[in-house]
Amino acid sequence: MASAEKTSDQTPLLEISGLKTIFPTDDGIVNAVNDVSFSIARGQTVGVVGESGCGKSITGLSMLQLVPSPGRIEAGEILFYRNADDEPLDIAQVSPKSELMRQIRGNEIAIIFQEPMTSLNPVYTVGNQIAEAVMLHDQVDKKTARERAIEMIARVGIPAPAQRVDEYPHQLSGGMRQRIMIAMALCCSPTLLIADEPTTALDVTIQAQVLGLMQELQAEMGMAIMLITHDLGVIADLADEVVVMYSGRVVERGSVDDIFYNPLHPYTQGLLKSIPVLGRTPQSTLPSIPGTVPHPLALPDGCSFGPRCPERMPKCDEMPELVGINGKTENDGHAVRCWLHTDV
Amino acid sequence: MTKLLEVNDLRKYFPIQKGIFQRTIGYVKAVDGISFDVQRGETLGLVGESGCGKTTAGRCLLRLIPPTSGSFIFGEEQVDLAKLSHQELRPFRRRIQMIFQDPHASLNPRMTVGDIVGEPMRVNRTETGSALQDRIVELLESVGLRSQDTRRYPHAFSGGQRQRIGIARALALQPELIVADEPVSALDVSVQAQILNLLSELREKFQLSYIFIAHDLSVVEHISDRVAVMYLGKIVEISDAETLYQSPKHPYTEALISAVPLPDPSVQRKREHIRLEGDVPDPSQPPTGCYFHPRCRYATDICKQETPELRQITEGVQVACHHSDTLALQGV
Ligand SMILES: Nc1ncnc2c1ncn2[C@@H]1O[C@H](COP(=O)(O)OP(=O)(O)O)[C@@H](O)[C@H]1O
Ligand SMILES: Nc1ncnc2c1ncn2[C@@H]1O[C@H](COP(=O)(O)OP(=O)(O)O)[C@@H](O)[C@H]1O
Ligand code: SF4
Ligand code: SF4
Ligand SMILES: [Mg+2]
Ligand SMILES: [Mg+2]
């Protein structure tokens, strides 16, 4: 899907640095997000990829101060450039229940999840729920809000919007529910949409519809998208920049071409090789990564990927830093967290 | 190759009942007349969007649910499994096994791994005593688990390991055919590759045949020799895997392939995308004519009136489309 009409102008919208989000549990502290840094430019799509449990969702929730208790942001900055000219606001310092945070959530940063049923209220019609979101944002009366809801339902490509507006979530298909979520998220024209596995529960044909819709709306409204997924195909399709996470950390980061055509971290390389690709002459054996993701309370010493890494060496007993490649700084361009690419 | 299974015109209609008298007011035609065969040692992939009847077809083949009609001719004996009584079916049961998507839900949490894997052999009295214990260890090792694992419980294992336990249990009675229903769909990508490799390896080692059900086309292409594409309870195309993906002959197959995002950004930017409109229709009220016509961009008048039959168009390629001879469809 062509992303030619993108209006990314490279001015930063959000800069996350050293973010650490933890969950104190009976068995110890889970470092769900550990020293995570990356940035999102205005109008840009940043893909966050990694296997389950690597901290993708908690990163997204941290950005909205929605980390479920007993989790909390322990360290780091989430600098949000609300207006291009003003000083940024550090979301990490804003109280989750504050009016300011509510305003940001309602108007500036929106989030959609994998399973829309969990965020839609089953006892209200979808029209009511969209109208509610509209009224939160704009001082309009009920009638206008309802008209806007119908417009939004039409805009996200659902047929017969004037009838659908009075239906309940369970009357809609999974693909339509996700469109309704997108309609609700976008009725306030946010500058950033966080989409957490938005199409994972959908069939490929419906996934293509929903991703296509997100791209169209992005071109029209100019918002940035943080797209969380485990599907490298979806990343290749939509992302400008990619963040690869493993065990709570960023292990590699770069442009979509860096990640797919010049992956440097052994984990990124392993992931790319281990997925069957449609149309590529099938090999009888897929090059797989041995073992599994470590338990968050039993992380190995040093590099977390060490026990599964074919290139492991003695130095790997220490945790490598995320460093920039080709003379770039770690915050700009292609960066990787691996001793193979760290000059000491 | 010899034929292991021949399925003829399998149907499964679920009644829709209403009111206090549970009157039947219609049917969900979950599987609506499908025919295919499976050769010994072959993997047949079954793909299609959710709700198209893949799981129902698999469950019918195992007689976990009774088929509405149709026959499945199995083995050298050429026995029609669909017609056998439960008593007569018993000796055949062990020869066809199933692996499920969610290994967690299909393993009893209160049984040890050794008991789970050993249960089919105990029930069928194929092994006892120390021979049974040896066989359990042998099975666990063949799926990449260790002998110490026999005493542990399923919750102590990761998703991929639990899928290995399910596979070991399915292998216990030395089946000839395994119906694998979305066996890797719930797994992380790196673990998915391990399980796919294991399934290929076991197929060689034990001369198994698979019916591999999945909605992920890339996975199905990788593991299958031939692929059947289902839409709304019917098979719309069957062909060998490579031909299907390189030059699909049914518009639905073409659309499915087009919708798969390839993990290659520059290819992805250049590809033409066929966007299917709408959802899969309700199988209790399928469209007239070709079930795919409301979403098909090549549909003409005849498509709205006449249901196309599945017919062979070249050696090994069967398609159910009125226009397959004239359409030039794109593959990957
Ligand atoms: N409520 C919670 N309590 C304890 N640990 C949690 C909680 N929620 C998430 N975690 C842990 O945080 C880590 C990251 O989770 P998550 O961000 O959901 O991963 P992903 O979205 O990449 O699959 C995991 O190890 C998970 O077990
Ligand atoms: N026990 C049942 N009773 C009624 N309808 C069913 C039952 N099982 C499946 N169906 C229906 O049959 C159709 C096919 O379902 P299924 O075989 O699960 O599809 P798939 O595995 O391809 O997703 C669906 O419309 C489903 O709702
Ligand atoms: S730091 Fe060492 S163990 Fe970690 S990915 Fe690099 S080479 Fe492998
Ligand atoms: S028969 Fe007609 S509607 Fe059906 S797939 Fe072929 S062209 Fe499309
Ligand atoms: Mg998640
Ligand atoms: Mg199914």
C-alpha cells in the first residue's frame, strides 16, 4: 500500500528516552519496559515489533499513563511536543488521573486495541458511544453529535451508516467493530494514534481493509501512528520506522529498509529468517530460533537474547548498550543493542 | 503414491432452532458438499477466512460430530468411515488423530505430561507397564521434550512446548493421518517455525499424512504439497501449493493472496492490492449463484444465477468459477 501521500515532516511529536515501567509482583519485580528510547515524528508511522511479552503493549499504555496497577513508570521521559513551538510536556510526570492527562487522552493521543469488544460498551449503541466521544471533544448538542457519528461511521467504510448507528456492538462483525473503534479514536483528530495489534484478530482480507483505512485517514488527517504488532508483514506494509523489542528492551531500531534489508541484531535476523514467506520457494526446514523468550523474572545475565543467540561470545555476559550505526548517534538512524556492533 | 483418504460430497448442516419447541427454522451450511483426497505421505492444506467451515470439516472427518451426508473412504480397506457405527469405527479411530490450535485447552491440567501422552495407549491397551513408560519417553523425545518432563504438569510448559505435548499424544497410537487444526496460530513466530519444522520431520519419520488447517496462507504454503481453498462451506480451488500461489485460478484465491502483507517493504510498495469489500456472508443465508459473487470483481450475470461446480481445468488443478478459463489472475 503506497504511503506516498504521507505528510511526515520529521519534526518530533514524541521522544521517549530511558523509559522503564515495572510491575512489583509477589515473586519479584517485572521490568516490563526497560530503558526504552525511540521517537515519533509528526505524521510518521512507527512500527513496534516483537514476540508476546516483550513489552510492546506496556510501552503504549505508558505513553497514555494507562499502565494497570500495580505497574508504574519507574524512570525515563516521554516528551510530548503538543505544539511544534512550545516546550514539550513530559507525560511520564503527569498524574494518571489528572485533568491534563484526560485531555491528552481524549484529544491528542488515541489508542485502539486488538479486541474492540473489550473497549466498546455492550449495552450502548455504537452511535451513542461515538456521539459520547464527539461531545467530550466538542461543545455540540446531542443531535449534532449523532449526525457526526453517522458521518464517522460512513467515513470508516461501514455500509448503511444511518442504520448501523443504532446497532449494538455484538450485532457487528469483528472488522466492523474495529472500524467503529477507529471512528471513536479519530473523531477528535488526534496527533498520535497508538494501534495495539489492531488487526491480529481479523482475517487477512479484513485486515487489509482496516490497515488501508488507517492509511487513508492518516493521509487525510496527518496523524502519526504507533503500530504495535508481531506481524512483520504488517510492519513492512505500513511502517516508516521500526522498533524491535525483546524482553522489555529495544534491541534494534531503524528505518523500515534498515530493518528488512540490513538487519544487524541476531534476533532481528532470526525473526526475519524464521517466517514462511508467501511465494518464496519453500525450504523443507525453516531456520528457527532455538528456545523461547525468557521468563521476565528469570532473565539471563547480560544480553537477554544470549541463550538463544548463535553468535554469543564471552562479552555477552554483560548487557550491551543501544548504539548508533555508521557514525550516527543512538537517537538518530539505525541503532542496535549487540556486542557485535559495539566498538569498545 | 497411494490414496489414503477420499472425501466425497461431505456436508454438515447445523439446524437453527427457535422458540420453546425448538422448531428448526433453517440451517447453517457450515460444510456444503466438499470433495477431495489425501495421498499417503502428503500434506493437504485447507485455507479460508474464519467461519468458512475448516474446523467443522476436520471434526466430521474424525467423527467427533456426525456429518449430515457424504462419504470418506479410508485406507487400503476402502472403508467408508462415515457409515460405520461407533463400534465398527473403533479400530479406525486410532489411525486418524487431531492436533488443536490451543494446546492449553486441550490438555487436562490435572494430569502429568506422562499420563497425558500415555492415556491413548492405556485406553486402547496397546502398551502396559514398563513398555508403556518407555514408549512415553520415546514419544516425548521425538517431539523434542525430555524424559524428566513426564512428571510435570502442562502449566509448567510454554505454549510451544504444550503444542509438542499435544503432538506426542497424537502420535501415541501410530496414526496414518493427522488433522492439524491451526496448530501454530497461537504461537509466537520463532516458536511457530520450530513446530512447523517438527511436523515436517515427523511426517518423514513416521510416513504421516496431514490435513493442515490454517487461515495463514504463508504457513499453509510452506508446509503443504497441495492446498484446498474454502469459501462459505465450499472448496473453490484445489491445486498443488506452488501453482496455487504463483497462478491462482479462482478470484477468491487471488484476493486472499493479495491481502497477505509480504515482509518485504519494497515489494509491498510495488504490489497491486485487490481490496475485497465487505465480510464473508452469513452461511445460513448464502448468496445466490456463486457464493463469492457479491465480493467478486469479475462477477457477471451468470455468477448471480448459477452455482459453479468444482471442475478440473488442468492436471491437478480444480476450480469452481464460471470464468476461470478467461481470467488472467495474479499470484504472489
Ligand atoms: N498486570 C501485570 N502484572 C505483572 N506483569 C505484567 C502485567 N502486565 C504485563 N506484565 C508483564 O509485562 C511484560 C510485557 O507485557 P506486554 O507489554 O503486555 O507485552 P507484549 O504487548 O509485547 O506482548 C510481560 O512480561 C508481562 O508478563
Ligand atoms: N456447533 C455448531 N452449531 C452451529 N453452528 C456452528 C457450529 N459449529 C460451527 N458452526 C458454524 O459453522 C460455520 C463454520 O465454522 P467453522 O467450521 O468453525 O469455521 P472455520 O474453522 O473455518 O473458522 C460458522 O458459521 C460457524 O458459526
Ligand atoms: S550481544 Fe551477544 S548474545 Fe546478545 S545478540 Fe549480540 S552477539 Fe548475541
Ligand atoms: S463464478 Fe463469477 S462471481 Fe464466482 S468467482 Fe467466478 S467470476 Fe467471480
Ligand atoms: Mg501486547
Ligand atoms: Mg477453525
